[in-house]
Amino acid sequence: MTGNTDMLIRSVRPADLAEIQAIYAHHVLHGTGTFEEVPPSVEEIEERVAHVTGQDWPWLVAEDATGVLGYCYLTRFRPRAAYRFCAENAVYVRQDVRGQGVGKALVARLIEDATAAGFRQMVAVIGDSDNVGSIGVHASLGFQRVGTLRAVGWKFGRWLDTVYMQLALGDGDGTDLA
């Protein structure tokens, strides 16, 4: 957990969009955790937030006195109805606070919110099998590595894998829904 006892995790607000865009732009331009190659505008981020929150799925931010430290959100894993109980998470942390527990705190809260919302499975689709930070955060919260798609992305002049990790939520597949 982060040593920052003043960190607050809360729902996204319109005032957060520029900081969210800056965090994500850094990851797009310098990282392999996302396969996007052109950072989206603040307006595009606003549309993405509206899509997620319009479905009553959580979009959370971690903040302290320095501003937004990171953010995470849920989407449905796939659009077809049969996937309606399976969520996919995304988490991004500001570069200067990586490795300080912000991502883990965000994902832990997201797990709670997804379980409360009735999701039964959560999938992390992690760009780059060398992304030990994200893989480690998810593993520390109980996610199991369930597969790797080899060389499916091309970024920064090299082939990148995608790692799939999965966590059962609540009763998982232990009970029927009917």
C-alpha cells in the first residue's frame, strides 16, 4: 500500500479530465501498457469517461494534494450479452508515483466496486509481457495469469505480447444467477 496516507480514492469528476489525459498521454508516448500510439485529446477522454460512467460502471481516481495520482475503470469484457457478468479493468498511474502502491489501491477498490455491481469475473488485459509492475499488482490481488497472446502488438519498433489475468469476484461461477 502507498505510504501516502493522504491519498483519496473517489469517483471521477470533470475537473480531473486534463490530469487523466496527461497521465494516459505519458503511457501512450513512453510505455507499452497501452497499444495506442497517439494520445487522445481531453475531449476524447471525456467521451470515454462518459461511456463508462453512463453504464454505471466505476471510473475512479486516486488523488492527494499534488493532484491526480492515477485512475482506473471497468468496462464489460466483451459487448455480447453473455459477457455481462465479466468486467475488464484498466489502471494507469502518474509516472512520478509508480511503484508506491497507487495502482494496487485503485485496483483493490475497483474489485470491491465490481463485486458490488454484480460482476462475477474480472479480466486484466495487460499490454507487454515485460510489464512486471502491472502483472505484479494484479497477482498480488489474487489475479491468475490465464494466457498470453504472443507478438500481437507492434510499438516502438518491437513486437509486444498481451497478458491475460483473471480474478473470480464474489461467488464467481459457484452459483447460478437464476
